[in-house]
Amino acid sequence: MKLFSQIARIIVGVIFTFSGFVKVVDPVGTGIKLEEYFEVFAQDLPSLQGLFMFFAHNSLLLSLIFCALEVILGLATLLSYRMKITSWLLLIIIVFFTFLTFYSAYFNKVTDCGCFGDFLKLKPWTSFNKDIFLIVFILIIFTFKNKYANSNHNILMFVVTTISFGIGIYAIRYLPPIDFLPYAIGKSIPEQMKPTGIKPMMEFTFLNKKTNEDIIVKEFLLDTLTYKYVSMVTLNEDKLKPKITDYSISDQKGNDYTDSTFAGNKLLVIFKDVKNTDIEQVKKLKSLIKTAEAKGISPMILTSVIQADYQKFSEVNGITTPYFSADATVLKTMARTNPCLILLKNGVVKGKWGNHSIPKIESLAENLK
């Protein structure tokens, strides 16, 4: 049993470390998921609406804490560091996440839990089963918490904690240091909007009229005298979909400009919100846009803000660059900061910059080479 407890410790440690790392490089994405959960809870439990909306408004901070804590607990488990308190924290966190994944699966709410961030998408029931799997091993760790030989890695754990929170804060302030999203540097947006070309894998259910039993086969049976068609399931449905399905750009009259963003060199300036935009950042953007136009780079402002609010914002700040509308969810995926810059060359992402790292024109020209 001692060997089994050590195996459980290693498995949980590896999964928590990996899961935490792929999320802490992009805590904004996890924060969006947490906000969705809390908003759903606020609707489903109106008596606690105030509490859940408070959590929703602070989802980014909670995301940073949860993501960093996963990495810290994962490595603490691998190092057998202070296993009494580590096992308690593991149990509390996995119970919390199991509740979230069960709620998603059973009530069909927030259908992507974000357990592994944008690195790996899991279906709700798959996520729940994964958490049940972890609960079993964490209960083993909890049972044997007093039997582990606790290591003395105070300095190492301090470094791990500092690095974990440091990565998360950097990603929030700038952009994810590792980008798993379809709008990452080097990826082609129009190519990812095309069908994948993967052949559908079908599974057919037929009723055998002679035996009155259902059979499941990979090919459609043409023998209608023996078999009666019942149903069909596409086994690889998720893999058939293009990676990008909702990218759409239009002007204020509803005219489609999606393809225009893929023609030549484009500098997309994304404003997800205009209420809390830093004036100094806006000044830098205006200067960059003016210089970019002179260098043959066409700027396009993308926003999900309602037209009247954006027009007022542009008039106050003297922004004359044409602006276009995009879905708010799409812009949250494209841009983790507000504002955010994306440089395209024939639809391929050549550069991305957050609001605290607005580049100079030399950087744009260098990225286009």
C-alpha cells in the first residue's frame, strides 16, 4: 500500500503541475471561465446573486490565485513537501473543481470547463470523470498524509511560488508568454477558418429484425430485410470543425469586411472596452497608427463596444481611424489585454502586443520580414 500511495502522489503531482502551468500562462482565459460559472450561479441561485456577482467581478484575481496554487501544490506533492497541509489543500481544490465540472455536465452549463486552459479542450463529462479519478488518488494521499517523509524545500517552494505568480502577473499585464489560442503568432486565421479535411468517422446503430437486438457498426448496412436503421453518431465531430468558426468583421452598416482583414499588411487595434482605457496608451496608439499608415500598413480598429459609446470615445480622443465591429467573445479570445495590437500579413499573425508593450514602427517592420 505504501508503493500505491507514492504512485498516487506522483500522478496527482504531475497532473496538478501540468494543469496549473498551462493555465497560469494565460490566467485571463481561466478568469473568463470562472466569470461564466459565477454568472450562471447568480442566475440559478438568486438568493446568493450578490455573492456570486462579487466573485464574477473579481474572477481574474481568483484565476491568478487558483492557477498559481495548482502549480505550487503540484510541485509540493511531487517533492513531498508539508504533506499534511498540501493534502488538505489538494482535497479542497479538487472538491471545488469536481462540483464545477459536475454542474457543467449535468446542467449543460459552461460546456468548456477550462481544466487545461486552451491547451486541451475536454467535454463536460470527461472533465468530471477526470476529477473523480483525481479525487480517488487525492483521498489516498490524504489517508497517508502522515506517512510521507516530508522534505525540507522551503527555499525551492518560495522560488516556485514567486515564479508561478510572476508568470501569471506577466501574462495579465502583457500577453500570455505561451499562446495556445488560434490567434497566436505564426498562425493563419483564414486557414483555420477552413474545414479540417478530416474524414468523418461514423458509427451506425441497427436493429437486427431476426434477433431483435441492436448492433453497432462502422458502415451503413444496405440489407433492409435483415436490419432496420436506428441512429448514427459522428465519433470525431469535434475534430471536423474548423479551429476558428466565429471570426467576423463588419462595419457600422453591417457590411462584411472579414476578408479585407486578410489582404496585405493589417494592424488590428482591438478595443474590448473604452471605459477604462489609459489615455497615454491611446496617444501611443495614435502615433503608431499614423506612422504605420505611412509605411504601407493599414490600421483597422476592432471593437465590440456599442456604436454610440465608441464614437464618443473616438471623438474625445481624436481617433479618426476607421473602426469595425466584432463579437465580444471573439475579441476576448484574440486579445487578452485592452487595448491589444495584432499585426497580420495576408491573414497570418506576425506579431501581438499588449497594452503595456505598444511597439515602435521598427518592430512592426521587423515582424513583417
